Amino acid sequence: MSAYALLKFAHILSSTLLFGTGLGTAFFMWFTWRSGNLAAIAAASRLTVRADWLFTTPAVLIQPITGVLLARLMGFPWSTPWLQLAIALYLLTGLCWLPVVYLQMRVRNLAAGALIAGQPLPPACSRLMNLWFALGWPAFLAVLGIFWLMVAKPTLWT
């Protein structure tokens, strides 16, 4: 297998893991949260945090490495507009994702504590989940934009 094919495979696979894990965990986390079932919320938030560490984090690290190597191998200058926009959207996604990971860990800890204590979720959980939900949308839309840019490679500005 050529270096290009191997890098492209790793880049596509890691982007698939990044997007799929993000969308899947967000779906289960949000709808479990809306159920109000404390045991389910504790389990879903625990597994969401675990999925982020096992799947999302490695993909987040692999994406820029393979992306830089592919851009160099293919001869794309860093001044290429679609590439600059893709990098900006990737950074935006990261700026949303880092606080989301922290929020998920806080919700996980609060839900586990409430479950052990036999108490309801503290009101802080609602604020954390609302912020988590709000940060998820720009990240999701940015990733869709990155996918489009990678496929279309449009001429944006000169």
C-alpha cells in the first residue's frame, strides 16, 4: 500500500470515528438526559466519557497528523482557501469539544453521586447539559463543513 493510500485510509477512518462517535454519543446522552431516569443518565454519561477517551481522542489526534502529511504529499500550499477554512473549522470544533468533555465528566460525576446517595440530580446538571447541547451544534455543523470542504475542495477566495 502506498504512503498516500495509507494516510488517506487513516484520515478517513479517523474522521469517521470522530463524527460517528460524536453523533452517536450525543444522541444517546441527550435522549437519556431527557428521559429523567437517573440510573440511565449515570450509565450513559459514564459510557459517553469512556467513548470520548477510547475513540474520539485518538481520532482528534490522528486527524491533524494525517491531514498535514496528506496536504504535504499532495502539494497543497497552506494558503489554499478550502484548506485554511477546514483548519479553522477543525479548531472551532476543538474549542467546542474540550469544554464538552469537561461538562460530560461533571454530569457523569454528579449523576453517579446522586445515584449512590439516592438523591435527585442537582440543578447544576441542567445548566451543564444545556451548555453541552449548545456547544454541540457548532461543532457538529463545523464537522459537516469540513467533510464538504475535503470532498469538494472548492475555490473560495483568491
